[in-house]
Amino acid sequence: MKVCADFKQNELLPLIEKLKVEEDDSMKADCLDELTQIIGNNEEKSEDIAVSLVDSGILQKVHQLLENSQTPQLSAKCAQLIAELAKSESLRQPLVDLNFIKPLLINLTSDYILLPTQCCRALGNICYDNDAGRNVIDELNGIKLLTDLLRSQVKIDIKDEGSEKLRTIACGFLLNLTNTHDVLQEKALENGVLDILDLCLKKHLEDEGLTNMALLTLSSLSDSDSGRDKISESPVLKTLVNLLVEEKVSEHIETILDILILLTECETIKDNLASTDLSNHLIKIIQSNVGKSDPDSQQIIKMASDLLVSLLVGDKSMELLFGGGKGPVFIESIKWLSSDNEHLQTSGALAIGNFARSDEHCQLLVENGIVEHLLKLLQVTPTDSNMTLLHAALSALRNLAIPVSNKSHLFKAGVMSAVLKLSPIESMAVTFKLLGVLRMLIDGQEEAAKTLGEDKESLVRIVEWCDVEEHAGVRDPIIQKFKVLLFNVGEATRLLAWLIKNSKSTLVMKNVISADGIQYLVSMATSEHVVMQNEALMALTLMSSSCLEDAAVPLKEADLAKTVTEILKNPSTLPEILCNTLTLTKTICCAASNLREEIVTSGIADITKQLLQHNDTKVQQAAKGVLDFLDDADQQ
């Protein structure tokens, strides 16, 4: 038998042999105590010692004692030794295989408080990160035995050390048993575990150990959809909110905030929380920590403000917290925009962006001078650390620019020029929002569209963004994350199309041509998004009717003829896309150019003839219009 160097073999072996043959219960208890002490006092070498004990065959004797003991005191000593052994990961499975779980569970009902305490320790250690042990406990209906034990213990008012220890250890066993185990979590919920945990927090709040274990267990349950659903219907939700202002749990604030953040992933809980005092509690927590520079205070500010913002994502909760422009959260979020704390500035911008989800709110926000606050946030020197702040501020400005009544105000307030100053930034996330702001600003706004379209330097930058694959910074991992998003959605190319449509300016169209933007519009005409296809086709038609002489060569180089024929030949092309493509075709054919010849010789007439049989009358009419024109041109 291998024995640690700190112990003489002739001292340990007799102890083990004595336990095997000893008949006197008190002597057996002494042997168990000594073995437990050896392991407990040498935790750094407990693995070696434990393995030595297993090799000696002592576990079989301990199992026999546990099953056949006539006294709860001796059983408790056995359970205590098992608890120490189960701290070693390599011994958890052998303890399961030797059937220790059943007698340990049976002894949970003992009135001798030390016995269920040590059994909970042993079982909690056995099932720690060990599904084999958990599954056996499940098969033996252990979850009911445990919840019954906990329920009976938390109901009583006894405050002695033994009772407090049992409650805490039993709750720790519950955590180890159910953590990440869906089946056991569900059974725990069915057995009323939320009411038990709620009672722990209400009745035994001064017991820090129990409070900590109860909160950790709630956090684990909050990780599952089922857990969140059950918590949404439980009194424990309100208890968690009330705990935020309890001085007794100041050490647990981060844990409580973390649980509430997890819970807000459930829409129902989000709405329920918005109707409680949570938002007011969070505001007080933030206010009490502002000005403190220690990491804990900064983390609490971050978590509390993040939680407030997450409440605003839900429509119902957002309306409730907006309070017609007079809600405390709305008022506080405006203050955050002027804070010295960058995370609060970011949270303020995110909050404003969430409030700006209706025309009515947007108009009120603009009237209250929010735009000026957001523009100040854009004046920071861009660094890797403040990209999130810029992203949030741009998101809010984009939402504010959606209502028609706000567009002119934002343009005159200098939003376009402020946003364009950020164009050198390489972050694709920021670029995506930047383009969104510009697109909303020029929507239906001829003056704004002309201003942007006549700014050749900015236009060149926009065209560069159209080709994300060749962007100078795509190798950056953060930029890479958003590359596909920007490329697929085609925000930059959409902006080009909107510039052509809204400016109604030949000069802007020529600037787009000069900046090599046509190829991206042609490419967008085959987008999987119908809206984008239509936008591209409309822009190409406008350019072809206004300045085909300048556009002809770039259109030819972009394989427009091939694109048109592919769209018209595709049987899945929607009728509205077919009509717009035929309109573009007719517009080009009206002009004398090499492009017209290329389109005519591409077999467009034969393809168009087939569309005369289309089941949509508008497509038939558009096809007939193209064919009639081609026939007239041939006759001439």
C-alpha cells in the first residue's frame, strides 16, 4: 500500500486494520476520527492519502458500518470520512460504484442533526461535477428527500450553530446536485425549491453562508428557460428586488444583480420587474457608487446600469419606465450622457436608443435637446476602449432620425458632419451604425442627400465600404466579426442607392459613377433581399435615364447585361423585381450606346417573350413594352 511520506506506514496500517476488526463503537469512532483528521489536515496530499485508503479496502468496511450502525453518532463519523474522501475527484466514482449514495440518502431523515449534516456534505461532494453520482441520486428520488429536509429546516426559527450549519450545507448539496443538470433542476422546481429558497432569504438573511448558497442556487436555476419561467411566477422574484436595499446583503449585491440580469432574458420577467421598485433601487445603487474608483464599485455601476438598459429592451417595460418623458429612469439616463463615467455614458446612450422606438418618443427626445448631448459623445478621441460608446451614440441618433419631423432638425444640428468625422474609424460595428445614421438623414431629404452626394471625399469612403472584403482593416478580429454582417446587409451600397433616389441630382449620380460605385449597385440588384434589389434597380434606372452617357461603360464593365438576363430568366424572381428589371432594360434600350447593343445581343428579346406568358399581368405588360420598343427600333 502506497502511503504519503508524512505518515509512517506502521502508524497508518494498524489504524486501518483496527477499524476492520474493532467491535467497540467508541473505538470505531476514534479510528474514523483519526482517518478523517489525516485527510482533512493534509488537503494538499489528500489525493495520495485517499488512494492509499482505497487500496487498503477500508471503504468496504466504512460502507458496512454506515449501513449497519446502530447509533447515529457512528453513522455521522462514517459520513464525515466519506465527505473528506469525496473531495478528491478520483474517488467520487468509486464511492458511487460502492453504493454509498443510498445509505447516505436514507440518513437525511435522522433527527440527530450531525448525521444529515455530514450526509449532505458527503453527497454534495460526491455529485460535484459528477453526473454519474447525480443520476443515482435522481434514481433514488434524492431530490425529494433533500427538498423535504431543507423545507423543514428553513421553516424553524432555531438559530443554533448546528441548525445553521445543516441549512447551509444542505443548500450547498442542492447547488452541486442541480447545477447544469436539466432533469434534476426541473424536479427541484417541481418539488417547490423556489419557495424554499425564498424562505431562506426572507427568514435567515442574517446567515451569510446560507444566503450565499441560496443566491448561487437561484443563479444556477436562472440559467435555464424553465427556471426563468418558474421564477417569473414565484414570490422569490420580488424578494430579490427587495434585497437590493437590504444592508445585510451588501456583500451579495453583485450576485443578486447577476441573477436579475439573467432573469431579464425572459420577456415576462422583464415586464414584471419594470413594474416593481427595481429601477429606483438600481438608480440609488448607481448614485451611491458614482465617484468611487475601486474595482468593486465600478463593477456594481456597470451591472446596475446594464440591468436598467436590459429592462428597456421590452416594449411594455420601456413604455412603463419612459413614463411619458417623466420616468426616473428616463431622467437619470439623460444625466448619464453628461457623466464622467464612460460606462454610464454608454448606458445613457443605449437607454436613449431604446426609448427612441416610437415617433412620439423621438420627437419628445429631440425637443428635450438629446441630440446635442449625443453629439458631444461623438467628439471623443476614438480608441479601442470607447468603440462601444460611439456605437451606442450612433444607434440612438439613427433611431432619432427615423421620424420625418426629426430629419431636418438633426441635419441642421450638424449630425451629418459629426458622423462623417468618424469615417476614418476602422471598426465595422461603428461603421455599420454610421451608415445607418446617414441613410436615415437623407431619406426623403433632398438637401441632405445633395450635401452628402456632393462631398466627393465622403462618397469615395462610402464606396470603399461597399467592398468590405478589401477593407483595410478586415484582418482585425473585432472587425472580422462584423464583416459578414456589413457585407450581407449592404448598408453602404444601400446608402448609394438612397443618395441617387433622394438627391434627384445628376451631379450626385455622376459623383457616384466617378467614385466607381456602379459595380456595387449592379451587384445589389441580385441581393437575396427584395427591398435591396428594388432599391438597386431604381437607382440604376434613374442613372440610366439621367446620365447614361457617363454610366454606360461602368455598367458594361459591371456585367449589367448578364445581371439583367439572370434576373429575368430566374423562375423564382418576384413579379415586382421582374417589372423593375424590365423598366431598367427599356430605359437603357432607349439610348444609343454600346450598352444597349450588348443588352440587345444578349438574347433579351427571347427571354422577354417568355415573360408574355407570365401569370402576373403587370409583368406581361412590362414585357410587351420592352418588346414593342425593340420592334420599333428594329424597324427604324
